[in-house]
Amino acid sequence: MIQDKLRELEQSSSKLDPNPEKRSYLQQAAIDYANRFYESQPDQKAYQEFDESVKYLLNEPIDEKAGVEEEILQEIENVVVRPGLNTVSGRHFGYIPGGGLASSAVGDFLAAVTNRYAGVYASSPGAVVIETRLINWLCELMGYGKGSGGYLSSGGSHANLTALVTARDSAELKAVDYPKAVVYLTQQTHHCVDRALNIAGMSECHRRYIPMDEKFRMIPSELKQNIEQDYKNGLIPWVVVASAGSTDTGAIDPLDEIGDIAKESSLWYHVDAAYGGFFILTDDGKEKLKGIEKSDSVVMDPHKGLFLPYGTGALIVKDVKKLVEAHRFKANYMKDADIQSGVYSPAEISPELSKHFRGLRMWLPLKLHGVKRFRDALDEKQLLAQYLWQKMNSMDEIEVGPEPQLSIFMFRWNPGNGDSNVLNRELHKLILKEGRFFLSTTEVEGNFFFRVAILSVRTHQKEVDELLDTIQDKMSELGERFGHSNPS
Ligand SMILES: *Cc1c(COP(=O)(O)O)cnc(C)c1O
């Protein structure tokens, strides 16, 4: 009886593990699609406006029926992937670009195929050692010495959360202390830091938004004053969060001076370098990030500065033991995993247990291309931003924000008459409607500004020149339509 049933079940379930022929058929179809995808990029939009039609997928049955390879891949290609932002486009200048390295996609494919258990050394020493090597490399880049460590996270938000939890435990703050604890940051600090405090159960703590200079950088003397005042008032100055490349304006806080103040005042010094961190590979970036080595923890996003696919962030901590303490646990089923070799299992120092073999998508491109290619790409992006800023700065009707510190700057159309906010909103709409380029926007003191963020591996001079042409074309189009007056 049982054996009959087993035979029957096996016949069905073994279809989950297809024979070589069937398997390579699917793989080949996927590779064909990937090649079409890469090769069509020069003609693809950077942004595809969309209606709600994709939501028909919500009603697509997930049912007993087995599907057909071509049909399903076609749905992915034509329906799922199309609407919205094309993040691998070289004409994506919005938010923080990144991603799209073909070598990284291959690494990810192999990570999924082999499915090594990357959380625990005893299960996959190879996967854990690769992650450790990558983390040690990041520590070296940031000037951290022996005893430092960290882990590859899903992204900057997750890494910032872990950093703050580690800082909290290091300061031995208990729930009763939270209403007295003070975090120092600026209005430019990424919102995920605020959110991390809430997730960590610390929504009651004080956020001191330190004033910034005209380039949106924290003013160290103001930080110092605030800390002194808070100590006087019986509060608990706890952590200062500096940005090494803020998302909105690309501003780098004075990392060196802040480091000194944090040390004098016994604060945990955290640097959010999710966007700007990898610029330390370049000579110019190294100069600009000076002082980052004074920090206690740094967040970096390889899915930005190393052009890896989303889902790749990193946290490094100067004293890795702090990370271990913040993630201590007791579990009998984990005994065998306890390894002492200077190699920490990610499961011992981060929230995840079972873990994507994330390291491979970072390790393969670095080994395959060598670091020089990445350095040159980052130098190129920085220079492109400089080049475009200078061009825009010399245009009559364009008002630019501060010179880019790395590869982000702001600009707006300001013809001198009409409501500039309305005009720029129209300009933005027009650019997105065409979709060849994608730009995101921000607001400074009630004024609408475009942001230019250059960090796509496929952005070169041609794309930047074309962007400028497009902006000028659209400006004249609107200028004609509205005669340079308020288009409302
Ligand atoms: C992108 C970014 C984050 C958030 O990181 P995710 O990887 O999107 O979660 C945090 N801080 C800064 C400065 C960023 O640029």
C-alpha cells in the first residue's frame, strides 16, 4: 500500500527536479531572455510610465496547473519587468543608481544553484570564508584594523538597523534609558535611521538635528554644543550618525572632526556610507572620506557603489565583539556551528540564520574584473557629475546646487519669471513621459529641485550629453508652450 502510494507521489514530485534536457531548455530560454535584455538596453527606456494594468496579476491563479516555459518567461519579460524604473539603464539618473553587472548575475545564479548554507561555517566554510574575506576587505578600505568585522546584509536599511542595535547594546542602554538617550544627526540623514530607531523600540529617544552649512554638512561646533547641553540636562548622549554621501544632496559630513567630538564625548560614532562608501577606492574619494576610520561602525551598499543587484548591503564594526554581543543567543541545535577560527559565522553576528549565499555575487565580479575597473568606474562617475555640473552652471536659465562632492547634485530651471516650482514640475513630467531618462526630485526650502545622481555602470559621457540635450529640448518645448510664464 505505502509503496504504491510512494511510487505515485514520486512520479509527480520528481518533476520538480527535471531531467538534463528539460532543465537546460529552461536555462537556455532564460539566457536568451537575459541576452535580449542586455542587448536591447540602448533602445530601452529608463522609465516606463504605467497604469494599473499590471495588477491583473493579482488575480492570476496560483493553481494546480503546470505552466509552459515560454509563456511564463514572456509574461516576466513583457509584463512584470516593463513598467516603472529601469534601474540597469545608463540613462537612470534618479535616486541612487547602481546594479546591473552581468558577472554579478552569474554569481547569483550559481549561488542559487549550489544553495550553500551561508549562515554557518560548519555548514559551508567556503561561503562563510568568502563573506568574511569581503568584509575584511571593506574593513581594510575603511582603515579598520584587527578585531573588526561585519556581515553582508540585504541593504543599507537593514545594516543601519543592526548598527544602531549594536550601538545600543554597547552603551548598555535599557528600555528605561531610552527617553533620555540622544541621537545626533542632520535633516539630510537617510530616513531609514529614524525608522531603525523605531523598529529597535527606541522611538522615545531624542533626535537632535544638528544645523548644516550651505553644502548640507553637519556643523561640528553645533554638534559639540548640543552634546554638552544634553549632558548638562542629565540626558544620555549616545550615538552620532554622520553621512558619507547623503542620499539627497551627496553631502559628506566632516567625518574627521565629528570623529574627534564623538570620542571626547564617549559617543558611538556611526557613519552611513551606503551611497558614498565605495568612493574610498578612488584617490579623490579617499581624501574626502578622511576620518571615517575613527568611526565605530560603517554601512556600505555594494548594490550602489559596486553596481551589484539589489539585496547587497554591508555593515562593518570596528570591534566585532560588539556585534557578537548584540546577537548572542542560546540554541541547542546550533552547538556544532560554534567555530573558533577568527571566522565568525554570519548567524553569530547578524539577525539572519539561513542566509542567501550573498557573497558570491560580490566576490565573482571583484575576482573577475579586478578592483581597478571599479575604481575607474567610480572616478568616471565622479568626473561625469563634475562635467555636467559645470555645463549646467554656465547655462543662463539653470540654477545649480552646490558642486558635487561625489556624484550627486541638484539643479532647477529658473528663467526668472513664472512660478519656478510649477515650471519644473511640468519639466519633470515631460521627461518621465518620454521616459528615455529618469531623474528624481527633491525639495529645498519649499523649492522644487531635480537631483542628478550618477552611479550606473552604463552611464558614460554620451548619456550625460544626451541628458543635457533632452533637458534643453524639453525646456524650449515648455518655454514655447507657456511663453516662460506660469504654466498653471
Ligand atoms: C540607499 C541609502 C540607504 C538605504 O539603503 P537601502 O540599501 O536602500 O536599504 C541608507 N542610507 C543612505 C545614505 C543611502 O544612500
